[in-house]
Amino acid sequence: MTEPKDLHSDLAERVTNHLMDANLLRYNRQQLRDRAAADQARGTNHIVASVIKNILDQTGYEQQMTRPSVVCLCGSTRFMDAFFEAGWWYTLQGEIVLSVGVCKHADHHGAEAIGPDVAEKLDTLHLRKIDIADHVHILNVDGYVGSSTEREVRYALVNHKPISWMERGKIPGWVLEAARESRYPHPYNLRMSDDWRSLSNPVSQ
């Protein structure tokens, strides 16, 4: 026979799962903790107190509530000024910026100096940055999208990462078809200033 304590815990767990994405998430961590303490002090509403405790104990809950958005910048490293300017802009918007760590086209440590094997590893590393990012910004200066950047765009499309462009009027023609093939659920032609979190305009099938 199930003990009352087990029934209590089971119900609290089910209610927790139901509310994780609901109104309780509007409270910050301290407000939730204070509310749970008040319920326990009154000796009432133990289910609610347990629910709040469960939410507080959820792995990554605090990070979920406080972590800024993460953007990954993609483009040719021959346009490092564009990386600096975009990084500056997104940082002032309060976002975490993932950018290039090595300029492959610079004379002092370009691809010729580091070798093709290292260059390939750097390209693969940038795909991992896309994995981490919430959205991706493409620096298509004068419409230029090289082979490495094309690989990154296609990877972002397949993984359904929101994408914005430095020059929206110069997006390569293959992007729309690639977006359709990957059933891309976001607008494929956003500007830097567009809020990708509030837009929903899937590519037509």
C-alpha cells in the first residue's frame, strides 16, 4: 500500500512538471524561495511548497532564468572589421557573442601559417559554436559567402537555428532552397535588428 508521503511526493512531482513552463516561472529564484518558506511556516499548502522546492532544485533552472541570449557570428575572416562591429553591437544588446578566435586570412597567423589541417579543425570548431548558440548572424559583406561560411549556414539551417544577415538584400540564392529542404521553421532572411525570438514566418513548402 502506498504511503501518504509517497502520494504527496508523486502529486507534487506531477504538479511541478505541469507548472515548469507556466506562471510560476515569472517569479525569480528568491521570490519562489520566500513563497515556499511562508507556506511552510503557516503549515498550509504543502503541495505548493513542495512544487516550488522541486522547481528550485531543477538542474539549470537558475541559468534558464538568467542566461543572456547567445549569438554566433559567421563569415569570412578577411572581413574582421565586420566581426568586431557585429560583436560590439550584440554585446551592447546584452548578448553573449561567439566569434572567430583565429583570423585565417591574416598575414601573421593565416591559414598558410597554421596549415590546412588546423584550418579544417577551426571550421569544425565553429560548427560546435553554432550548436551552443541560440541564433546565428551571417556577415555576408558585399554579398560574399565563402565555402566555410556556406557550410556554416547550411549547418544552421539543418539544425533550425534562427539566422540573420548583415546584408539582407544580398543573400545567396541557394539559401531559400536549402531552407525548404531542411524544413527550416524560421524566416530565412532576418536583419541584425530583427528580434528572432518574436518572429514566426516559416519558409513556404
